[in-house]
Amino acid sequence: MKQLLTVSMIAVLASGCAHHNNVRPAEDGKHYANLTAETREKAGKEALDQANHYCTENGASQAYVINETITYMGSMPEQEYLKNRNLAEAVEVAGAGMSIFGGGHVDDVGTAMWIGGGIAEDSMGEPYQINLSFSCK
């Protein structure tokens, strides 16, 4: 069970391949990427990754950001969301450590924490919305 869970988590983390599903091209060369993510950092990284992928796939070397707007759209106050997300992430990481390195009943509790922390994180959704305008050069 422990090995299956570990392999599954690694597969999920490694499966993030480059794409540009959220890019909206425009004739005037000012393209847009609109998407949502769990954090401001992930929103910015994913939007820029998609913009760069779009540009390189269309013969340009990279994307140049014209404007970037990240908005928090969550149902709870942003500070509360960040506190809850950090807590869920800490439970998940502690559970993973207990699951992998613990023995006896400790690894079972760790696996439950690992899964529970991940579920808690996922249940909070992706409240950050980014609108990135860019051109390719």
C-alpha cells in the first residue's frame, strides 16, 4: 500500500506537461492566458509556462509579458485561506514522512494524514485567477 501511494504521488507530480489550453491567441499579437490556481505563484508560473509553450510552438523564442493581473476570488478571506492551506500542506507533509519512515501503526496514521491533508488542500479549490497578456518574439 505504501509503495503504491508513493508511486502514485510521484506520477501525479511528474505528469505536469507543458501545454497551452488556456491561451487565447489574437490577430494583433497581444495574446492572453486566463486560468485559476491554488496560489499566486502557481498561477503565475502556469500562465507563463503556457505562454512560452504557445510561443515556441508557433516559431517564436519566448513570451514577453505585457500585463499580468492576479485576483483572489475565494469564498473566505484570503488570509484565512492561506492559513488553512498551509495547515493542510503541513499535515500532508508530516503524514508522508510518517507513512514512509514510520513503523507499525505510525505508518498507518501517517498515510491517513497524507491522504487527508491532500484532500483538504484539494477541497479549497483554485481561488487565484490570472489574466496574463503577452506577445511572442
